Amino acid sequence: FLKRLSQLEEAEGGFDQFTRSYKTFGVQRQPDNSLLFKEWAPAAEALFLTGDFNEWNKFSHPYTKKEYGKWELILPPKHDKSPAVDHRTKLKVVVHTAEGDRLYRISPWAKYVTREEKSVIYDWVHWDPPEQYTQIHPRPKKPTSLRIYEAHVGIASPEGKVASYDNFTTNVLPRIKELGYNCIQLMAIMEHAYYASFGYQITSFFAASSRYGTPEELKRLIDVAHSMGIMVLLDVVHSHASKNTEDGLNRFDGSDSCFFHSPPRGEHSLWDSRLFNYSSWEVLRFLLSNLRWWMEEYRFDGFRFDGVTSMLYHHHGIGTGFSGDYSEYFGLQVDEDSLVYLMLANHILHFLYPDCITVAEDVSGMPALCRRVEEGGLGFDYRLAMAIPDKWIQILKEFKDEDWDMGNIVFTLTNRRYGEKCIAYAESHDQALVGDKTLAFWLMDKEMYSNMSSLIPMSPVIDRGIQLHKMIRLLTHGLGGEGYLNFIGNEFGHPEWLDFPREGNNQSYHYARRQFNLVDMDHLRYRQLYAFDRDMNWTEDKYGWLAAPPAFVSAKHEGDKVVVFDRANVLFIFNFHPTQSFQGYRVGVEVPGKYPLSKFVFIITDTAPLWGSLFFFLFCFVVAAAAAGLT
Ligand SMILES: *[C@@H]1O[C@H](CO)[C@@H](O)[C@H](O)[C@H]1NC(C)=O
Ligand SMILES: *[C@@H]1O[C@H](CO)[C@@H](O)[C@H](O)[C@H]1NC(C)=O
Ligand SMILES: *[C@@H]1O[C@H](CO)[C@@H](O)[C@H](O)[C@H]1NC(C)=O
Ligand SMILES: *[C@@H]1O[C@H](CO)[C@@H](O)[C@H](O)[C@H]1NC(C)=O
Ligand SMILES: CC(=O)N[C@H]1CO[C@H](CO)[C@@H](O)[C@@H]1O
């Protein structure tokens, strides 16, 4: 790491310049309106620029070969002094290979790509708008308690269509604010030609997806979020890249390496995608500049790094279990190139942007992943606690209510590396995808279409489902980590699953949407699940348990199905018993004193009539003992 960092500091004007290479590569308008084109294509024999501007002439505009596989072309301005290529016109790089092939390519640095209705392939469209959106609101300060709303712009409307950045700004941001989330994690922003990849098969790394609108509209979305005090993280995919050649990075210069390792190391067998060569200088330039691009141009506040486990190990986690033994993390199976890349990325981001947040999607539990680089860590702020959602699904799938193992649940929620922060979540986008099932659906799918109305009596299934949905969220929130994450829609128990238009479903958008209309209907019980989510976050905001040291669990009673713990001077008591409630129940507290119920307790039950308890009585309450109450 130190060797790499000093190379970056010494070369090309330091890492600040190096990581701003989006200002020198691709297309750059010069002060005199001439255009400078620059690419890295080490295996190419010749490079030409073609497009609307030269009526698609394939030989009139050659690039000049420079050192280290780089190519440059300068286009002088037109007679009227305006740039030779107009805003919103199409371009292509023509690559001539040693084998005599002529390949049509999109610049890896393209800022905007679109697809015509009938076409499968994306086009590189020159983006140089006469008026740019100027963001005016400062970035929010890094919160001590991170409450993340994981969202996808395209599905963020009840209609079966691709929703826009503007739809999200107008309709969804106010909900996120009301719900008390202070951070949004935006998926599927980096352009991906295949919508059904959920944004994980990236084709253009510097282009914000044009499906949802223009770059300026995304800038506005982020600006409005900032005005509400909400941070925005980008779900960044640097772990792999789409295999597309014509509109992706694959075989850009005609060779099977360039940005990637040559096969087999450069291919991911399960994801059917390409793997970057993180030891290459130009790949470091590309990826590190990509991070800075999203920070500088769009003013994102940080990143959720996708696929970190796949990056860290040569085996990519395929067919490998992790028990926590150190031999699993230290050895020749570790890919040092990508490990050093992640250290560099985190070091540079936190050095330049002190309030920046990085989250690792890592299932392996690599030690020191979330410690500072200066301490020898990888420098992430948080990792996703990926075992927790799997545990909830397993319990709902395999166990009867009377067989829930309280000790095992508590173990899963508290089993994390000391001194490293985790984002806890009961479910994320993974559980919402077709083929899997959300908590709400595991709990209530048989009756969600008929019995969610509060105009009819609560049925036992809905009663149980609603109570458990709330309790699972609150237990995860209180015990599972130093941050909390919710996937768009799950805050109100969104029914059904997510399925993007694809061949197998007749290109249907029916399940590629979020039915916010359900929350807005007064008589449906989704509203109560939504209100609970809001109150949960607001209560956290008041007491700050996520920012406090891990909880002290004083009881996990297998017979009574009771869990009791203290965190941030808040006493949590959960009764998961399917039939029994308790009175005069003795619980331990960390701090002696009076806990005046009238003032500090709120009891969370549903508005269900109490007769529901004849079938099933579940409740949970939180006693918030403020300092005054303790003395
Ligand atoms: C959603 O966005 C589209 C295009 O930006 C717009 O025509 C439509 O009116 C918007 N709908 C809502 C409900 O905001
Ligand atoms: C990765 O890049 C390095 C440095 O440019 C190069 O030496 C190496 O051959 C590349 N590896 C593969 C497998 O392509
Ligand atoms: C719940 O829905 C089922 C049909 O799925 C119906 O038979 C039953 O009567 C409903 N229960 C209540 C309390 O409305
Ligand atoms: C798709 O549409 C075709 C023709 O309209 C129909 O035969 C087929 O059953 C549909 N398939 C699905 C999965 O809906
Ligand atoms: C009532 C209450 O505590 N509201 C808070 C909810 O959370 C937001 C931050 O996400 C605070 O700004 C509110 O004050």
C-alpha cells in the first residue's frame, strides 16, 4: 500500500491530479472550444473518431499514438468558434486491431450513453449542456447514527414503468425524510445496459443511467436530499464489469486484457463478467478517478462497495465458507492487488472528504476491514451484517414460533468483530428479488391480498405478521449494529417481489415497482407498519443507540421467549412467546434506579382490538430511561 501510495504521490502531479483523470481522458472542451480526445488502448493498431459531427466518416479523424498505449486527438472549433461536436450528438471510437478487425467502441470515460427504443446497444452521446445544474446545498455532516434507506430510482413509483430522477425527488425524498432516515444508498446509477441486472453489470462507469433522466436531474436529486440533511451514497460496482464489448468495457482495445486480467483470472465464473487488473496503473487511474468523479461531479457523500468478498480472495468466495478462523483471511488466497486497491480508495476518499462514508459488502468477515488504513486496516467505515437477514429468513422458513432459539438469534445479532462497525438490516434488496421472499411475504403472503384492511377484524395471520414484522425490525435495529438499513418499500411491508422486465416474464414491469399507493390508503394496515418504522428511527434519533457501544444483553430466556438488553440507557424488552404474556416480570438493568413508566415508556402494539390477544399475544416495549429518570 505504501509503495503504491508513494508512486501515486510522485507521479503525474500527486494523487489529487491522478484521481481527477476524468478531466484529461474521454472528451475535454478546452478554453478555446477545441475538443481534446484521449484514450488508453494499449493493444490497438490505430484509433479513429467518428460520429454525427463528421457524418460517420471512419478515416477522417485519426488519433495520434502517445506513450504507454495512449491516444490523443484534437478537434479545432467550427468556424463560428463553437465546439466541433454538438451537445447530444453521437460519437464512436473506431479501434483497429493487429488482426485487422475494425471495432466500434464507446469511450470508457463516456459521461452519457443512451439507447434508442428499438436498439439493444447503447450509444455514446456527447454531453455538454448549455446550462448545467449547480448544486447549492452543502453536504450534510457525517451522522453518528447512520440510518440508511436503500433505494432504486427506476422502481420507485407504483406504476409499471421506469420512474425518473424527478419522480424520486418529488415523491420519494419527502417520505424518506419523514421516515427519519439520514442516508440514501442509491442502486443502479452507474449505467448498465441490461436493466434486469439490477445495476450490477456495469457498462459505462462514468455515466449516470439515462433511463431515469439526465445527469442534471440526478444532480438535483442529490442537492434536494442534501437540503433535507440526507446524505447520498452510491452503490459502486468496482468488483467486476459487464462482458459487453460494443457498449461495455470488455475488449475495448480488441485484446482480452486491457482493463481486465486475461482469462481465466479475468473472468468471474458465476457472474459471467470481467474482473479488473488492479495492479495496472491505468486501471487504478480509471477506478480511482471514477470514485472522485461521483464525489466531485454529482456530490455523492460516499459509497457502498459491491462485491468486496469477491475482490478480496482469488476464490471469490465461491464454494468457500467462513468460520472466523484467521487462516481463512491471511494467506495466498488473498488477492493483494485488490486489497491494496481498496486501501488506496478508502485512504484517498477519507483524506479528501473527511465526512465521506464507505460501506463494504463483505460476507467473509475479513479482520480490520473497518479499521483505518493508518492502523493497517482496509479503511471502510462499515460492513454490512449479511448474516442477519439470512438468519431471519431461516427462522421464518424452518421454525414454528414455539421453537425459536432466542440464544441463537441474539448470537447472530451480536456476533461482530470488536471495534468494527456494522450496518444491521432485517432485509435488503437481496430478499426482495424474485425467487426470494420478503419478511412481510414470509409472514403474511396468504392473506395480504384480502385481509390487510383495518375495516375488517384482524385475522390471526395478519395479527402475528404485523407484530413480528415490527419486532424483527426493532430487535435488529437495537441490537444488530452501529447503523441500520432498510430497502425501499419494506418499511411498510411491501407485498410481492421484484422482477425486472426480461425475456422470461414477457418484458413486464408489473413487479418492477413499489406500491406507495398502499401506504397512502388510510384503511390499509401498511400504514401502521410505516408509522412504526418512522417512530423507530425517530426514537433512535433521540437516544442514539446506534452510536452507543454494543448492547448488554441481560436475558435470552428460551422458555419465556424473552430478550432483554440495555443500550444507550435504553432498556429493550421483547416477548416473542406465541401465546403467553407476563406481568410482574423481573428484568435486569444496568443502572440502578427508578424507571418511571408513565413518563418514559411507550408500548408498541397495533391498533388491533385486544381480542386479537386471545389467539396470539405479542408485544414489545421500550423503556427509555433518560438520565433524569435514573437518579
Ligand atoms: C414522473 O416523471 C415523469 C417524467 O419525468 C413525469 O412525466 C411524471 O409526471 C412524473 N410523475 C410523478 C407522479 O411525479
Ligand atoms: C495486469 O497488469 C500488470 C501491470 O500492467 C501487467 O504486468 C499484467 O500482465 C496484467 N495481468 C494480466 C493477467 O493481464
Ligand atoms: C381472510 O381472508 C380469507 C381469504 O383469504 C377469508 O376467508 C377470511 O375470512 C379473511 N379473514 C377475515 C378476518 O376477514
Ligand atoms: C408471454 O406472452 C405470450 C404471448 O402473448 C404468451 O403466450 C405467454 O404465455 C406469456 N408468458 C408469460 C410468462 O407471461
Ligand atoms: C421527533 C424526532 O425525534 N424527529 C427526528 C427524526 O429524525 C430526524 C433525523 O433523521 C430528526 O431531524 C428529527 O428531529
